[in-house]
Amino acid sequence: MSPFETTLVSTQNQDQGLGRRGNAWLKCHNALAFSVLFPFHLSPTLASLKLGNDVCQFLKMKYEITVNLKWPNDIFLNGKKIGGIIAQLIQTSDRQQWILAGVGLNLGRPSPGEMEELAQYQAGFLSESIVLNNDDDHKIALELAELITQDSDATEASILAGWKNNCFHIGRQVIILENDQVICEGTFVSVGSEGQAIIKTIDRSQEVWSGTLRVRPIC
């Protein structure tokens, strides 16, 4: 018997939001911030890709808006980041795998002060028409969490195919940084079977497992 059960925690106010690599995450007005714990039977490195697919599917179904993914776990619309995902593996004593996922999504227009802060990071939001009232954010988080947990039996092939379809920078020139240092530069070819980035450099194909990806502008 597992010591865990599928769980959702959402909040209207968050002042200590945590993103990847210890970065802060600003929870804005008209935004979602929630965590969900669910069982996951595939390689944990695929969890962020699966979650990204789920977010894309959910926003398309609910708002009829197509968003895109940037490796490894950012949600983009019209060249601006509108959300992000962080996934942590929790393994029980009997080796069951659970994923604790944190999701942040800017759905509607933030407050003027928040807009100024988002502009510094070239971030954006989903739609002017979305206004969250009362407990709307919790209801929407619950809808998305239900999709995430119902789809917990997704296959490796379906996750990879879905992610490649949602990614906007396959075939684009990218650089990947670690601690502000360039560790890889070339063409983003695809993702591997465990979610690693596959980059074609000048003289070889390189696999990258972590880092911050920047997409070079098209000249």
C-alpha cells in the first residue's frame, strides 16, 4: 500500500513561489499556482514533458488557445513565457514512483505593477478576456489536475510525440547555459527517450540533460 494519495494544493496568494534551479516565481493576479502529487510509472525525466503536453491540451480545450513548449518545461505564447512547470520525484520504500509537480500559469491580465515586473522577464499572459473571481483559480486548477492524473498512464511514445508537436523550437538555433555559462550551442534536433535535449553542434550530436535554453532569433 502506498503512503501517498493523489493530492492537489492550490493557492490564491503565493509569495515564496519556487521555479527551476531555485529561481523565484511571481504569482500574479488572474494566475494559477498549484501543486499536484500523482503516481508515475515511466522515467521521471519524462514527467515535465508529460505535464507540458497536459497544459497545452487543457488550454486548447478550455480557451481555444494554442500554446507552445520550450525545453524543458516552459509554456510560451507569442514568444513570451506565460507559465512553467517543476517536477520532483518522490520514491516510496517499495519503489513506487510519485511526481510532485508545481504549475504556474498566467491566465489573465496581471495588475499594472505585476505587468512591469513581467516585462522585465519578457513574460506574458494567456488572454485579456480571462478574469478570475472568487475561487475560479481553484476550480480551474482542479480541472487541470484531473486531466494530469487521469492521463498518468500515458506511454513514452505518446509523451514524446506530443511534446515534439507542441515544441516551437525544433530545428531552431539554440544555446544552453549552466550557471550563466554556455555548455552547448547548435540546432535543437529533438528530445531523447528520457527527455534529454538532442543538439546538433558543428561536429557532433550532443545530449543535454539540464540547463537553461535560449532560442536564437530568426534573422
